[in-house]
Amino acid sequence: MIQKDMTARNVACEAIVGLVDQGSLYSCGHLSLYTSDATRLTWHNLTAGEGGSAFGVSVDGTSTANTIYDATTIMDGTAARFAFENWDGSSIWSGDVTLVGHGGSLQLESVSLVKDTTVSIASAIYVVPA
């Protein structure tokens, strides 16, 4: 079994979340929700915290996002995927979206999104496992 030293986990975590802050347009990226066929449903701006980063300093291999702004749904659709992206639109990491309690990497009260409604994301973390 391979285990990572805590220092290595923290450095890896900060390197990965730091990629969200890269891009030519702005210093902080965004979180997008997509349908299963990669149609974007929402675009949530991320808040730059201390040092201009969208995520805080890694502790125990975990970094927490600063405030994630609410977004208005662009069109009707079923959220199936999410991606944290830099401002150039490059995906840094992505995962599945499910209903709360169904085990998705991002869990929503409803995955059926209706155009022009507000979607809120309460929090997000990135974890580098041991």
C-alpha cells in the first residue's frame, strides 16, 4: 500500500487547485454544471480569497473553495457532470452530479434544472487522498 506524506499531499492539493486560478483573462476560475452530452447549464464564478486563489490553503490534503457565486441556469436540462475550469475554459477536474445522498462528487437537491432559475453551490473541497 502506498501512502503519501502529509507535506506531499498538501503540496499536490495546492498545485492542483492553483490551476483553477490560471488563465489569460482573469485570476480566478469557475465551476460549470453540464448535461451528460456536455451542454453547459450553469457558470458559477469563484471568489478569489487571500492571495488571489479560489481555494484556501491545503490542510491535511484538503482545500476548501472560497465563496462560489450563485448562477442562473442557461437552459432546461439535467445536471450530470461538473467541471472546475480556469478562465480560459480548460477543465482542471470534473466529476459526476447526483441528487443529495446518491454519492455523486457534487450533490444537488435537484438535478433537473429549469432555465432562468438560480442554482446555489454551498461549498466545495478538493482532497488528495493519503
